[in-house]
Amino acid sequence: MAANPRNTQIKYTKLFINNEFVDAESKKTFQVLNPSTEKVIANVAEGDKADVDKAVAAAEAAFKRGSEWRTMDASARGALINKLADLMEKNIDELAAIDTLENGKTFENAKIFTDLSVKALRYFAGYTDKIHGKTIPSDGPYLSMTRQEPIGVVAQIIPWNYAILMAAWKWGPALAAGCTVVLKPAEQTPLGALYLAALAKEAGFPKGVINVIPGYGPTAGSALCYHPSVRKVAFTGSTEVGHIIMESAAKSNLKKVSLELGGKSPLVVFDDANVDEAVKIAAGAIFGNHGQSCCAGSRTYVQARIYDEFVKKAAIAAEAIKVGDPFDEGVHQGPQVDRVSLDKILSMIDSGKKQGAKVVTGGTRIGDVGYFVRPTVFSNVTDNMTIATDEIFGPVQSILKFDTLEEVIERANNTKYGLAAGVVTKNIDTALVFAEAVEAGSVWINCYDEAMGAQTPFGGYKQSGIGRDLGKDSLKEYLEVKMISIKLPMKN
């Protein structure tokens, strides 16, 4: 790559179908913008139904009985996934630079998450030859056993906030299980996925196993969800779109779905906590990745006795966050991903002001070029305010006051979401009672958004999703269980 990562050249802008980069059938393209400068990075081929049909046909052919992929030894499949991980590791700076250019993530942060992507693929590579069935003691003269077999062609639709990481999270278990995939990246961030496709070809994946179709949800995404040959859709994104995907899956061919959706996650700070440490944990929970995280700790509940001290120190912590060019050293927060996100965040901040919350710090856009938002802290937030009920997906901390453990459990659970939660306390009994009672797929005690390695399952309760990414549990999302019974000879 170039000595200056800002000058990284974009090599791949076409659709990736059957191991080839091709134009869209319509010849249409769309612009990918740099959110720091609002300038065009590249024009990318815009896939729609015709291109989805071609990609699914390629994936079907690759999955056909007797194909190279289907007859490949499981251990050899693992070696291919490891080879892809090797190539990602070799090209980590270029991948991170692309992530920063199209997403606005800081370059150092992008490198961290690219490394996590490599580790996720290595984890699933190790599982390829460890997917097996069981023998079952049936009644009568029968030997019964199960096989675990790949579902087939899988559509994977991923978001922009962790573009490369989400591709790895989705590809890892699907490829380990032996499925073939058609990936639709978010229209804001297709460039990293296309680069990964090129690396997959270099690694030696057979034709049709991996396909990437950039495009828009209502066209390319919808075509994938309704396609009769797609056996499963795996989606990460908003709860609203999750509803649409479930509906399309039901109306098409009852394809299976796994959904990792939105959140409005509570982080609860008790008055026995070290306030400085709690402030640090809470700031990381909401301001990490510019607030663009589905499991962000976006409702900060603080016990009454330390509330005022916490708010004062939270403002200081937010003001210490350096916002700017994501390629610059020392910058903690780059731009939001696009104009739509920027406008939504500013609108939500405005609603908080109108509904009576107090802006302690921040609350404004920075400059007039690039989608930069000042880290914002609200105090005097109540549960019925929009900033406390709706997902903002930006650097906005809402601090609410509570008195008792039972009260805060009830308030924490009073949401349609259930993705994550956290608690900060020195009392292990308090921590465990909260962790057991809160309705969330992940719970962190005296930390937040930590230990999310490839081995730990991730997903949500309620309208935060169906199924799990990562860990052994995620493999089940890509497997069918077949029962086989054999009649044995009767004893004389």
C-alpha cells in the first residue's frame, strides 16, 4: 500500500460473481463517499435482481452434489479459510485504510478490528472437521444416528459500522459448515468486502463459493431475501429492516433467518463503584466507534447518591475525546458514516433538548465539511424521552437516575430491545442478581463490550434478534440435522 494510508488506491469496484469481477447487468454504478471529506472515493457497480440471480446460480452450482466444494475434505476447507486469514493479515494496513476511507473509523481502530476479523476466521477454520452428529439409542432393533449438513446457498446482508469484521463473522461459520454465500455489503461500505472477495479468490476458494453484490436494500437485498434458491438469510442491521427480512423469508420459501438487530442497552452504575472507573467504562460503552454500535451502552443509569458527581466527570471525559481526521494519530473519533446518520443524530439531540433533558456538553455538529458530531452528554433524562427509548447510533450519552436495584432492573428491561447490558458495582451479589434478571444476550460486569472474541456467542433477546453470531452456537445457524435409522438383524 501507499506510504500514506490516505492515498490507498481502490482496486475493486465491480460485482464479484463466480470468482470474477464483473459489471452490473444494468451497467449502473453508485458513489461511495469519504465521510471525512464528503468527496467521492469510487463509483461501484450497483447490483440488482438480475445480478443476484447470477450470483445465486453460481452459488447453487458450487453447492451442487459432486462439486469441488461439496467433495472437499473438511480439513481442506479449514485450510482455505486459514489461507484467507493469512492474506488478510498480510494486507491488514490496506484493509484498515479502506475501512477508514469509506466508514470514517480511525485507522488504528480499523487495524484492531481487521485483526479481530482474522482471528474470527481462524477460529471457524478450526471447526470445519469438528462438525459431526451423534448415535442415538433407539427403541427396537434400530441403529439411529444424526448428520449435520450445510443448509445450502446463504444470503448474508451486513451493515457499515464494522464492515470487514461483519463479513468475517458471517463468512466464518457459513464456510466452516460448507455453505456457499452471496454477500450484500452496506451501500456505504462495499469496498472492503470487494477487497476480501479478491483475497478469497487468491486463497483458492472454488468458483461460486463466495459472491459479493454491492447494492441497495430495496433492490439487491430484497432480491436475495425473496430468491427461491436461497435457503437462509443472515442479517445484521436495524430492527425495522429485520421485520422486512422476516416477512420476505416467510412469503418466499420459508427460508431460515438469523438476525442481529438494534439495541438500547443499559449500563447500570451503583453507588459503591469507583466513580472515575465507572465514568471511563461508560464513556467507552457509548462513545466507542463514534456511538455506531448496536450494543452501545446508550442508557447510563446512575444511582442517586453519586449521580451529580458522575454527570460532572462524564462531561469531562466526553470533552477529552479528540474528534478529527481518522487517519491522524491521537484522534479517538472520526466522522459519522453519512449525511443520513448525521441528520438523525442531530435531530435526536434536538428532541432531547425539547423534551427537557439537559445538554451538559456537546450537542452540535463540528464544522461544515464531513459528518462530525461533538460527543454529547445529557443529564436529567427520563425513561419516556425519545433519546432514552430510540436507538440513536451516535455519540450521545443519556444519563438517568435510579434509587434501587429492583427499580433499575424493571426500567432496564422496559424496552423492545435486549441485545446487551452492563453493571458496575463492587458487590458481587448485586452484579449477579442484575446479570440474571436483565433481558439481554450479553451482560458485562465491571466492563463493557469486552471479551467479544470469536469464541463468545453474540446476539439478542426480544426484538434485538434471532440466533447468534460467533462461538459454536453460530454454526447451528448454517446446519441442518438429518436423522438416519438402520434396521438391524433380529436375534434368533
